[in-house]
Amino acid sequence: MTVAMAFKESDLNSPEKREKHKISVIGCGRIGLATACLFSEVNFKVACFSPDPYVIQQINSARNFFNRHELGEMLKRNLSSGRLKATTNSKEALHESDIIILAAEIPINGGKHPVYSSLEEMCRDIGLNLQPGSLIIVQSIMPPSITENLIIKTLERSSGLEAGVDFGLAYSPVDAPIGAEIEYLKERARVISAINEQSLRAAESLLQVITRGEFIEVRDIKTAEAAVLFGEVYRDVARALSNELALLCEKMKIDYLAAQKAANKQSSCHLFSPSLEGEKLSETPYLLISEAADLGVKLRIISLARKLNNEASRQAYSLIKDAMHSCEKTVKRSKIAVLGVSLFCGTKEARGSQILELVRLLRKRGGRVSVFDPRFSARDLSQMGFPSEKNLEKTVERADCLVFTTACEEFKRLNLSRIRMLMRKPPAVVDLVHIVDPERAEKEGFIYRGLGRGVWKR
């Protein structure tokens, strides 16, 4: 019988002690892969599981498809040392593991309801291969009661073991912006709860090997689930509010960024920057909206915020349309160069981006769209549905409107004067990520529009 469910700090305080333990990370998304790399880096044996053959092939080929240097170097180093491997076979991943980290993402279907079938299947597989004395840490964000009513019950049924008696179980989810996974896992505070005191102390003893962040202990798992989701919901509502105020500033000829800076000097205020980046990716509020609906509670503010954030591309389209109108042109038949598809600068990740929605909307209105992103090849972009040119110069050549959608360093360094010479006259620039100085753009001869920046003069 393994001792993982009763870990103490002294059990894991050296590489020699850690190499005796095998960790299975179930779910190889951004957070799961970063977790696996951090644990293998400190000498644990780690096996990653994903049912997606493409993901596993990329990991085992040492291809860091999130395009972050630190994560990529860790991945190569630990694959080479043999401390890390990835597989589509859950039984192989779980074989001889005494520590299991459940990092599976909960998909949201077209009706905006969470789908738990894959989670239940994973828990069944874990239970069938569970050793007595093991420690399980749920690292996925869950709605209140799902850990107790679905995860624990499925584990107990399939294993014949009792949680808290025969194996330990803790809940400590992590969410991080794309590109900041390592930092958040290593440095940020995290909520933690467990089925009993022994499981809580064992989980903290394990997690503190890779984190310097504070543990926010919560007395029961259901409350911990709620606390984490409330934080997600707060950010979503705040984002929707900021985007609405940004729209108002555009109409009132106010610079939202200046108003935001002044407002945030007040202790009771924290306005976000308006943004198109990643709004569709953050669907976790639907976990709470759906759970509340099952109880007969309609979360009106949260539902409206999610709807508004899902429609942020329309606000961006309106800016482009207005810019074209000021150039005495229409979107129809105009060439529009879109710079950036990555959700966040420095990352090769476009899943969940509203930029594709914006491109579709522009093409539906008759615009000739060309997309460029230095993180993606023209072939990559084409496969994702983005019409593209082979390089930046071709993308901008004879364009009527230039749209900045990602704040890449390469875009910040662009020479607007040179870009203007390549474009059709009069040229327009629409800045959705606040990297263009409005006054400078207009001085260079551009018609300028910026998300929330109602300071243009033409």
C-alpha cells in the first residue's frame, strides 16, 4: 500500500525521495501539461494522459504547441531524461501511479450546458486502476457539488475503495491566462480543500514542492468549488462592464484608457481594459449558470455578461465600419488586413479567439480579408479558416484598413509611415489592443479608430 494519502513535508524533501513516486496527470491541456513539466522537473516520474492522439504526438515529439519558451525547454529536458511521457492509454498512464492529478477540462455544448460524460469516464478509469493509499488532486474548475456527487462517487464505485479512508482526495484548481501557466502554478495563491484533514495536509505537502504561493484553505470542497467559480464570474462581469463603458467612451469622445487609469486610483474600483482577446475562451461561467438553473435560480447579470462578452466581435466590426465610412469607403470590396490571431501575444494559441468571428463577419459583409500572425504559417492560418498571405508586406499591400488584434512586439515596432505607403489611400487603422498612438497615427495620414478610445479627430 502506497503512503501518498498521508504525505508529510519530510516525505518529499529530496530528489531521491521524489523519484520513488509516479504522478499521473489526467488531461494534457495548458494547465495539465505545465503541471506535468513542473513535477517532472523536480524528479517525479510523470505520465500524461489525453484521449487526443494529436496532443500526445505533439508532446512526445517535444513540440510545445503553446509556444512558450520556458515550458518548451522543460518539456524537452524531461522527455529526454525519461521522467515525463504522454499516452492516449489511460491504463498505461495510471499504472503504478500513487498520485493522480485530474486536470480535465469540462466542455460546454452548443446549448451552453456543461458535458460531464468524458469526466465521468476518466474517473471510472482512475477508479479501475486506483491503488489503496493513493492521493488524488482535482485541479479542474468544477461547479459546486460535482467533486462530491460525480467524481468521488464514480471513483468509489469503480474502485471499491472509500474516499478519505482508502485513498486521499483534495480539490485545488488552477486557472491562468494563456502563456502564464508556469508563473501561476509556481507563484500564485491557490484555493485548496479536501475530503479530510489528512488529505489536505498530504496535498499541501505535495503541491508545495512546485509552488511558493499561499494556500487558501477552505473548510469543505463544495465551498471551495463555489469560491473559485465566483472569481471566474467576477472577472467575466467586470470584463463585460469595461467593454460597455469603452463603447460609451467611443460615442462620447472620451479616451477610456485615461478614464480607466483615473478611476482605478480609487480604492473601490478596478476597471479592466476593453478587449477582444479570449472572450469566447472563458466559458467557465456557464458551469455556474447551468448549476443555478437546475436549482430554479436565474443568474441574470452573469448570463448577460457572458452574452455581451461573446458578442465583442460586433463592437470591433462597428469600429472598422465607421473607419471605412470616414474614408468614404464601405467594408464591401475593401481589403482589410488583420494582424494577429493569437489569443495573447507571444503564444501560438487561437482556440476560443473571437478574431475568427470578426473575420467571418467582415467576409459576410463583402470585405476581402487577409490575416497575418508571426506565430503561424500561412498554411496554419488557412487550416483554421483564416485567409492569409505569405508575409506581412503582402498582407498589408493595397489594404484599405489595417486592424491590430494582437499586441505582438513585432506589431508594436511597425513603421506606420512605411505601412501607409503600401496601403490604398486614404488608409485606415483600427487598434483593438491599444498599441497605436492615436495622435501619431493621424499625423501619419491614417483614419484612426481604437477600442474605447474616442479621441479621433477625423
